Amino acid sequence: MMMGMTRRKLLWSLGLATSLLAVSRGSSLWRSRSARSPPDSEVATARALLVLACSALEAGELHEARDVIVRLRALAPEHPEPWILEKLLVHRERGNPEGWGQAFLEGWMERGRPDLQESVLLPEASFAGLEELELESAWRRATSSRARLSMALLFPNPSEARIRQVLQMLPELDDPALLVAAFDLLTDKRLATELRQEAAPVLRQQLSRLAEASPGSMRFRLLQLLAGTDGTVPLGPQELDVLEAISVLPTWKNDSFTRQFLETRRCLKELAVPGASGVAFVVAERALGHRAVLLLLRRAEATREHLSEDVFRRMGRMLWRIGSRLTEQSSLLEHTVGASLMASAAASMRHGRDQREAFARGDALHEAVMSSLRTALDRWPLRSLTEQLLESRARSEVTWLRAFVGKATLP
């Protein structure tokens, strides 16, 4: 059981790490690691050639790109980067309209899936987040509820004044995803207790409206049930009855992560937020409702010792059904918390085989996450490539990750 929990915690942290990678904005720093590197003087030349080749590809100057890639291959023949660039060049020369994300992936896989995090040729990524002044400036420019909420979600420690502005805009949020994002913000344990208590009834009222409009969806009803509750408090009999009714609904949610990503990106670009695409991905994740699932896990754990064996197993069946619906979703966060819920449920039901199934789901996704990190996507100085790959990832993150272990094509 402990090893399974360790795996799930690792996968969860990796899920967050890959989201943060999307926010990074490359810098001109370099690192040199690799036993088979060319001499130092040649390394510097090869680095410059790689950047020059990427610039030519980005600009569509294909003849120049070919000349530079030939020189790069001659200088660093054992390195995979020039071969991947060659694959991208051929793709561009064929005039394929669908972009070059799949060509990049195929080139990397053809070279044996090398770990490019160890590359001596690629620029080092900068993981610096948005500066406080950048956030403040964008906040002042924001006028719509989407823009204001998006910016509030980006502040590491939003002020009480900003939180109260979000509270005031709750009744006017007509986009369900935005209300879920507001739930994520307003139930954060870092907020003052009085603010969270003040927000709870307003959230429940708005979530009730959305639940009525989406009768087959679990998410709004679960958020409504848990709004304003504490993770250390056991679930009561009435709450278990409500949870059982939620667990038999046919789907976790109806809206699209892709839509939320695209609309958030458009909003952030209008606000001139640096790295808008990567930032939009992180903001869109806040609208998934995973914080409520983590709260449910904590409350279920607090409930176990207070239940009879029959009720204990009953609660396990509820958690299993909700977790199963979550693992049908396209995002890494939903899939991960769903698998965690299923593992907890299997322990409640004393089903060892089901628990192994839940762990296997987590292990497979963990493998895909680790494989995707080996491409060092955040270090390639090809903005259009990273933009296309982010859009592809937003269409179905789980499918996108499975593509890096050869079990799918990019969505």
C-alpha cells in the first residue's frame, strides 16, 4: 500500500511539473553535460548553429536551414538534435499543413528517445515565473470577469482585496468553468478562514444553479457538497447519501478543457501576458475541479474509522465510480486524482485486484510523463513548435502523453 501511495504522489508531483514546464520562457543560458561532447570550441559553434537552424526554420528560410543543419550534423554527428531538425526541415519542405509537432515526435523516437534534458546543444530553459510587476500591470488592464479571475489565479498569494473582487463577481460568472476556477481559488487553505467561510454559501448557491442545468454531471454537485467543509471532518450519513447519488451520474463533466484553454489564452494575449499559451494551460487546469476531489479523498480517509464494514464498502463503491468517471477525462490532473480515488476505493472494498488496476493506471501514466520530459520541449528555440504542441496537449493531455511512449499519435 505504501509503495502505491509513493507512486501516486510522485505522479501527482510530475503532473504539476509538466504544467510548469509549459510556462517556461527559454533563455540564452547554456549548460554542458555529456561524455561524448565535441571539444569546447566546437560545442560553442554547434550551439550557435542549432539556434541559427531553428531561426531559419521558424522564418521559413528552408535553403538556409538546410545549409546550417548539414554543418551541424558534420560537427556533432553523434548528437540527436541535428537529426531531429532534419526531420522538421523535410516536413516543412513537403508543405504539410497540419504543423510539425508529430514530425518532431517521430524524429525524436527514430533516434531512440534520447534524454535531451542532458543536451549540451539546446539552450537552458528559464523557469522564472511571471514577475509581480507584470502581474500587477495585467491586473490593472483586465476589465472582463474572465480576465480578472485569470489574473487572480496567477498571483502566488492574492491579496484580500483581490479575493473580495472575485467574490463580488461570482453572481455574474456565466461560464461554468470560470465558476469552478473560482471555487479552486476561494477554497485554498492559504486564504484566511473568514474569507473561505464567507465564500462558501455564495459558491454553493451558484453551484446549485449549474448542477440543475447539467443534471448528468458529477462535478458541480460534488463541489456543492464539499464547499466550505474541512478535510479533517468525517462525512456524515446525509453527505454519504448525497455522495451516492452523485456517484451514479453518467459523467464527471460536460465542458471541454480545450475550449477553456483557447479562451483563456485569447484573454491573456489581449492583456499582453508574457508566455500566454503556457500560462493559459495552467489557468485552465484550475477549472477542472480537482481540488474538490482531493478534499473528498481527505474526508473519506477521516470517515473510515467511524463506519461499519458494510457502510465502509458502500463508500468504497461510491469513490470507485467517481474515480472511474474522472479517468475517462482528457487531462493529466483529472486522470491522476481519479486513479488515486479508485485506489482508495479499492482499499475500502478490500479488492486487491482493483487496487492493482488503479496502481497500473498510475504507473502507465507515470511512464508517459517521464518519457515526455526526455524531449526537453521547453528548451527548443522554436516558438511555433511549442505553441502547436501546447494546443495538441490541450485537446487531450492523456492521449498526448501516451504518444511519447508510442501508444498514440498526437491529438
